[in-house]
Amino acid sequence: MATIIAVILAAVLTENFITVKTYGICPFLGVSKKTSSAVGMGVAVTLVMAIATAVTYPIYKFVMVPLKIEFLEIIFFIFIIASLVQMLEKIIQKLSPSLYGAMGIYLPLITTNCAVLGVTELVIGNMDAVYGSVSAAAAYGLSVLYAFAAGIGFTLVMIIMSGMREKLNCYKTPKALAGFPIAMVTASFICMAFMVFKSIAV
Amino acid sequence: MNKYKKITLDGLIFQNPTFMLVLGTCPTLGLISSAFSAMGMGLTVIVILTLSNVLISLLRKLIPNEVRIPCYIVIIATLVTFARMLLEKFVPDLYDSLGGFLALIVVNCIILGRAEAFANKHNPLEAAVDGIANGLGFTCALTVMGVVCEFLGKGSLFGYHIMDFKIGMLATPAGAFIVYGLSIALFVYVIDVFQRARRVKANKLARENLMTQGVE
């Protein structure tokens, strides 16, 4: 139980993907102008991150390592993610047209999102610092949990940022700072706030 | 010759991928806390971008339009895999300092963006020039910001200790965001001032021409 809490806290707060690892900045800056679109993007990314890790982790550990083709991981992973996203899009379109209307447009963008490829690459590396020593099956479960929690952390920061940017629209900014620069300065303050969570020792 | 000059200037300044188009932000923000890793990232991207541009440009008549994006991704992923193996073998320091961002070059928007916007419409030589120019633009931007962040944040330059005074915040992602944001603002402002000055000069010239013609 303690390990599960530690993994969730690490993924959501202490090692937040945007503010600490700086993965997935393109959607963070591009889709955070409105809260509704930020939530849609966040949910889509969370879903794809969890499913992608659930698929790539066993493929890497139980197929690629025994066959000694670990060096092909980038090519394999990017293809698995691209086809997963395509498949997910079709499934959501069939099952729930309203959900598709809400987050369908964000799905194709996710293929080239560093956060998804980043988390799949991260969990196959050395995660002892987060998990402690656990069995192979438990490591698989924790990896999927880590990916899901990292997606939640991503969504959290997206929502905070979109709220701040909606407020920011009410003020006049100097011409050179308008657009991306002021968004980055805002993001910098969010990062500073998240630095507080470094003191959580789990 | 003029064509190549335009491609180079666009890649380096007027369409600089880092400052003007704000592409490839993840490695930028993740690596500018150290000038060495920022420059290493830039150099790796130059090589991969130039090779991918040339390859895609050579294959542009063979790749069917409907499946072009997956084809580009295969080419880029293969190049990144090669780069990763070579760096791990020959430059292990850089390999360690780039960490996860080395694999993430595959999803770097600059490379796919140049393939889609330039390389599939131009001949290999132009594509190579474009790749080098854009890669250089990216490298220069990263190195400059890396030097600023490392000098102020760690009191050192390329790993060599220089001073004891340091603002630790600038060596973290928070500092990276603020330095990147302010650099974009400064870059856009300087270019704006130059272009305005050039416009004023051109207007003045046109007016003088008109005046002399009127006198004649």
C-alpha cells in the first residue's frame, strides 16, 4: 500500500511531467488557452499514457528483451503508440459519439506528444528508486499506475495553467511579451509552486 | 545563390524554430540548465535533421501521400536509434546528460515539421541546406540560453566553475521557462525593431526617388 501511495505521489507531484521533467510542453502551451480544451486534452493524454504503457511494457520485457532486440525500442514504441491512438479514436467514435466530439480532435495530436513516448521509455528503465524491489508482475502493475498518475499530474497542471491564462486575457501585455512569452513566464511560476512538493519524502 | 541565402536566413533568424515558431520546446526546457547538454542536443539535432531532410527529399516521389507521416516517422526513428547507439558508444558523457530526451528526438516537432513543410517539396540539396540552417538556429538558441541559465544558475560555464554567486532557481525548470519566455520576447522585439528601421529606410528612399522624379 505504501508503495502505491509513493508511486502516485511521485508521479503526480514530486516528479510532475510538466513542471519537473518538462515532457509534453507542446500541448501544455498550445491547448491551454481554454479550461474546457485543457481538460479534454488532459483526459485524452492520461488515457493514452496508461494504455500505451500497459501495452509496451510487456512487449519490451517479455518479447524484445528475450529476443535481444532492445535497440529497436524507439521504432517499436512509436508505432505501437501511433496505432493505439488510431484504434482508440475509432473505438471512442463508435461507442460514444458525444465523448468523441469532446476529445476526438485531441487524439491525433497525442501521437507526437513527448509525454506518451517519454513515460513508456521511462518505465522500462531503472525504476527502483520509485518502486523499491518488487516482483516482475508487481513492477508491471506499478508501471501502469505510474503512467496513469503521471497523466493525472499532467491534467492537473494543464487545468491550473488554463485558468491562469483565462485570467491573463483580461489584462494588457506588452506587444513583445504577448502570446508564448507571457505564457512561459506564467508556467515558470507554476513550476516554482510545484518545487514545494520536492520536500515530500516518500 | 539567392535561394540558398533565403533558406539559411529563414532557418537561422526569420523562422527560427526555437524563438519564432516555438517548436521542440520539451528538450529546450529540459536541457538548458546546462550549456554542455544544450549544445550536445543541438548538434545531435543538426545531424538527424539534415539526414532526415535529405532522405525524405530523395524519397519524396516514392512515398505515397496518404501514408507519408508514418514513413517519415520510420525514417526519423531509425536515425535516432543510430544516433543513440553511436552516442552511447563514443560520447557516454553526453549520452548520460541527455537522458530521456535523446529518444524523444523522434517526436521533436522541428524534424517532422521540416519534413512536412519543406523536405517533401524540395530537392535534396535545398533540403540539406534547410536542415543545417534550422538545426543551427536551434543549436544557437539552445546554447545561448544554456550559457545564461548555467552561468547564473550554477555559476559555471560548460562545467567549469567560474563564480560562487548563483541563483539556484535558474538551473531548474522554473528558471528554464522564465529564461526561454524572456528570450523569445527579446528576440521578437529586436527583429521587430530591425524590420521597422528597414521599412522606414525603404520608405525614405522611395520618397526621395519620387521627389527627384518630380523635380525633373
